Amino acid sequence: MSAIDPASLPDEPRPSISPLRVLVALLIVALVAGGAYGIREVTRTDPAMAKVKGGRGPWFAPYVDATLTPTIAFQDPSANPAGNAVLGFVVAGREDDQRCTPTWGAYHTLDEAAVALDLDRRVAQLRGQGRDAIISFGGQANDELAVACSSADELKQAYAETIERYDADTVDFDVEGDALRDTAANTRRAEAVKALQDEIRARDGRLAVWLTLPVTPDGLQDDALAVVRAMLDARVDLAGVNIMAMDFGVESAAKDMRGAILSATKATREQLAAVFAQAGLSLNTRNVWRKVGVTIMIGQNDVAGERVSVEDAETVAQYALDHGLGRAAIWSLNRDQQCGATFAVIGQHSNTCSGVRQKPLAFSRAFAKLRGSVGAAASSVTTRDLLPEVSSDSSTADDPARSPYPIWQPEQAYREGYKVVWHRAVYVAKWFSQGQTPDAQNVPAGQNPWRLIGPVLKTDRAPRIPTLPAGTHPKWSAGAVYTAGNKVLYRGLPYSAQWYTQGDVPGEPGPNGTPSPWKPLYRIPGEPAPTE
């Protein structure tokens, strides 16, 4: 086929301009201008948009299983309407000489992923569109680098290599399974991240650090809270905690998955308020909510009976917007489509489809109202910058006058449901306990009898217990001898002797930390109702 000589082509015809065309053009211009004005007015008055002004509202980024086949084109707006993406997971290598080498899913080193997955190029394309790629370390299937690396220095280098490779200013640490209970790994991770943040800050940069942790409808469990505390103890500037609100494994969740997700989110917010306060960072209500993220597993969860619909996702998105959460996510973009080509397979669990009825990318679009900027969140407010609600200090002493429940006492026996105050936080007994500190560290998973509920609020005060009129029972006397069943009044409150006693003050522990011989005949605030 021979080339065409441009000189042989006819000249382009000159446009002819008629009065009618001019009139139509002016009309179009007027309509466009009016439409643009209307759009500006909607944007200005829309309450949802007001909450994300300047990119400061909740941001949404779906997780992407970067090594899963078929590959998801997360950099393509038609495949990822959210634009942003959380790429998972960077983990330790399988080979002995690669244990402290960052790899994608233990399949590809960073260099290999650039070739096999075109990952460098795809991340660059995403960033070129003004969107963000968040790098997630850890996950369920392989060893997180903190478990594999032998020192905090080596670990910091592994993290830094990954962060610099993808020019990330926001990272995510997905800690679950055995890694939750690896105290040494938790300490190494915290030390490495702290050193890395300090280095980046010295270069006038920022590194936003998120922890992604499993949760129950009642909030974070002890092992997950220990991971948070390790970060705060190391003075890591923690952007927040993202809960995996999925796979609850309880009957209530199977009946009401939406309720379980929202319950877990609210409970986590209360727990974080307490944990940050115990670390000397008293945050106001708005700023604590910004420390909370929520990730849902779309469609069929791993646990049979637990299923999230598109309507559930829309409710979670609205909740995130209304309360000003820091972030939201789904697991995963790879699954955001209906199973089955001709006949839908509903209830199926798959890595590449949701197992519920949906339109393609319906879950991603359910979160479209969350338009906060990942970059703006990373570069704006940090833990150190947040204004405290009250003056922060490192003291954790409990004030009886401001404690809504009794201050925990080691010699006191507590049964299930009992609420106490300890180190400016409220705890509830999960089962009978005595002598086990509510905030004890390094307790084996599932063996701490106390569950953290939330902080003691600045508005809390000690409750007033109604007293009885003088003469209702004899007044207690230090010199009198009492036997089982004798009743007395002490400071207007009634007590009954449980055994022989003389000189033991009602309401106080017995000698040498032994149980008190006096049983209160009134309800103590926080005390559960008597069992039959």
C-alpha cells in the first residue's frame, strides 16, 4: 500500500457562518453557563460536600489484591470509579535469604512486580490522574515483615524501600492472625515506623500510618488493642485504626450484618478515645472519629450467613460521612461484581465476585459520596497537631469524684457484667475475676477478663447513692462484735455481716487485702443485677 501525497488532497472547505448558527451557538453558551452556575450552587450548598471541603472529609479506597488473577486495572477509572486504591499485600519473602525482603504476596519482589504486574507503571498512571495508591503491609495469608525481620533497623529499611519505590505518603499495616500476638514483632514494627516517620519528617515530609485490625461487634479485642498501644508507646504519629468489620462469627451478625458493622465502629471509637487518653493524647469527639476507619467485606463473607448488601454499604458510607470517619474501604475491588455469567450464583464465596445480586462496581459506587483526599489527610492533621479537649498529661491516676463507676481494686471480686474505672477508662468484666488488672499487657489472647468500653469523660462525676434514715438499722460501731446476718448503717448506707467481725469498716477491704466481711445492701454503680 503506497503512501498518500498530502499535496494531492483537496483543501479543507471553509466554514460558512449563518445567522441561525450564530443564534444556536449563543443559546448553547447561555445554557452551559447557566448549567455551570447551577453546579456551583449545588456544590456550595450540598451538606455532604461541605464536610469534605478541602479534601478533609472521609476518604474511600477499595483494597486491591494486587497478585490475584485476573489482574484488576485499578488505575483505570472505568474499573475503579473510586480512583484511589489500597494495594495489598507487601509481605516477607518465602526463601530464607528473602525473609526480610519486601515482596508482593511472597510471589514477586518489588523489581519482579514491576515486570510481571507492571505495578510501577500502573501506580504512576494512578498518581498521574491525581489519585493515590496506599501500600498495605501484612494481611492474613503470609508473614508480615515485622515477624520476619530480626531487628527494627532491618525492618525500617524494608519498609522504606517499599515506600520510596511507590512514593507513598500513606501506608497501612494489616495485622491479624498470629501476628497480633507476636509481642516482639509489634515492638519492632512500632520502633521501625517511628524511626521512619522521624526521618521523613526531617525532610519536611509526612507519612500517615494506619493500623488495620480485626474487630467484633463489641470493638477491638485485647490483642488488637495491644498493637495500638505498642505504636502509641513508641510515640508513632498514628493516623488511625481501620477495623475489618467482617467475619464476626456471632449469631447477631448473621441476623443483622449492618447493625454489627455500625456497632463495631462505634465501640472502636470509644476504645480509641480511652487508649489515646491513656497515652497522654486527649482528643475531642471529632478528632477521635477521624482516627477510625472501617473496611467491610462486600457480599458473602467467609462466615456462612454473614452477608453485606449494596444497601448495607450505602448505610455504612452515610454513617462514615455523618460522623466524620477518617477512611472507609471494601474488600475488595476484585470482588465488586456479581457471580455467574448467565444465572447468578448467590451466596457463593469467591475472590473474584461478591456472591450477592449487584450491578458491576455497585459497592464502589455506594461510597462515591466519600470524596476526601488521601493526600490532604496525610499532609494536614496528625496526632501531634490535634487540639486536646482537656489539657493532656501523662498521669493516669483515677479521681473518685469524677469516676462514674468504682475504681478497680485488686482484692475485690467482680462478676460478669461489673463495670469499673481504671486509668481513666471504663471496663466491663467478661467473666468472674479477682486481682487481674483491666489494662494488663501481654495477656494471652482471649484470657483478659476485662473489656475496654471507653474513656472517663470530662463530664463524668461520681454517682450519689441514696442513704437511709438514721434508725433504719443500728449504726455501725468499731468496738461492737457482729455475727453473720447482723445489719448496720455506716454513713447512711446499709450493710449485712457475712461472718464474725469486729472493727472492720463497712465498704472497705478486709485486713491484708482479704474480702470484706460486710455485704452492701445497696446497688453499687456498675454492679450487674443480682443473678437468680
